[in-house]
Amino acid sequence: MKTANRRAGILAVLGSALCFGTTGTTQQLGAPDISPVAVGAARLLCGSLFLFLFAYLQRGKRGEIRMSRTDLLICGFGVAMYQLTFFSAVHITGIAISTVTALGSVPTVSAIVAYVVLGEKPRKSWFLGTSVTVLGIIVVGTARGIDSFKPLGISLAVIAGCGFAVFNVISRKSLANGAQDIWLTATSFGVAALVSFPFLFAQSPDWILTPKGSLTVLWLGLVPTAIGYFLFTFGLKRIDSSTAATVVLAEPATATLLAAVVIGESLVLQSYIGIAIVAAGILYISRAKN
């Protein structure tokens, strides 16, 4: 039963990674000329509304356990930091490299924070699985040469990864104590939406009312935010933070493929090799027993 529960958690996190992987492509396709921070703020506002709707529909299962106010604020700021800096990184460096860099920093930061805050020691399989997966995303990210990396974009992507890692670990602590996953996610994103709301006016928000703009915000709010994070926290309740941080690295592979198919960012042989390595690392972790 424990093994089945863990596999369900891994599958949920993997599903969330597939949802997350549509983020950069959606931004570049639907709002390429809109301020990245404005897009991030709009996504958070729309996504939090969907999450609160999901939480309301499951209100009977909420229980009495709540996330502490301090942890809620930390999670909210972590989410806001991730959303705002990630869209800016995509705008500067492109979808594939920014996604690879952001998610590539998550396992290491998550493992460090989890060890300090929760006392979680990574499984033995995590070290090898993460090493293989990180190698894969490095191969993907350098497919067109090191010169394609831009310092500001890379720095913003790393900051985004740190924000995601903080949310990953701190929310895991409350989930382990019995907090309802969907309510925890909704309130964290509610705080993030409030924090990022001023950035919505980085330029005139009229773009949201256009057909293209409204569809972009709707997709970003529903799929990679509401559904993606619902699946992520569902899985996070069943597996440790380090494993979740590694499995979610399926996002860069998804983002790279979508960027190639939808946006036209061509893939070279090295890109495919990197994606295969990422898949191998995730598969190893999902099957390992310790």
C-alpha cells in the first residue's frame, strides 16, 4: 500500500510537471509583447480564483489542520517570486534554457531546505537519480552552446527555482501535519496574488480583455497553475520533497518539446539526448525503493 501510495504521488507530480511545461510556450504564443511581470501577476490572480473554487468544492474534507501564518506568508512569497522571475527569465533567455535553469536549481535547494527545516535526509536513490536528471537538463540547456546563456536571464531563472523550492518544502511540512492539500495551495496562491497584484499594472491591463489575452490568462490560470499545483501538492503529500523536486524536472523536457513544436525553437540532436537522460533519471527514482 505504501509503494502504491508513493507511485500515485510520483505520477501526480509528473502530471503537474507536464502542466507546468506549457507555461513558457503559452506566454510566448499568447502574450509575447506584454510585460512578463504583468503576465505573471495575471496568472496568479486567475489561478488563485480557480484554486479557491477547487477548495470550496472540497470544503467537506478540509479538516481542522491549518498552515501557520508564518509558513503561509513564506509559501506565498515563494510562489510570487517564482512566477514573477520565471516569466522575466523566459522573456530574456527563451523557453528551453530558462525552464532548464529554473527547475535545475530546485532539487539542490529543496534538499538543503528540507534537511534544515524538516530534517529530511534524501533517499539513496535521490543522489543518483538527481545527478542523472540534472545532467540531462544541462545537456538540453547547452545544446546550442554556452554562449546562448544570458547572465540576467539565468539569474532570474535561478531565483525562480529558489522560490519554487521554498514553496515545495514549507508546504510539505504542513501537508505532513495533516493540512488539506488544495486549501493549502489556494491560500498560498492567494497570498502570492496579493503580493504580485501591483505588477499587474506594469503596463495597461487592457490586454487581458482582448480575446488572445483572456485565453492566455485563462490557460495559465487553469492548467499550469490550478490543475498543475493541485496535482503537485497531492503528490507532495505522498512523497518526500527531494523526490518531488526531481520528478518535476520533467517540466524542462516538456517545455523544450512544446517550444520546438509550437513556437518553432528547433531542437538539435543534443536536445533529444538531454530529454532522454531526464526521462531516465525520473524513471530510476520512480522505481527505486530507497
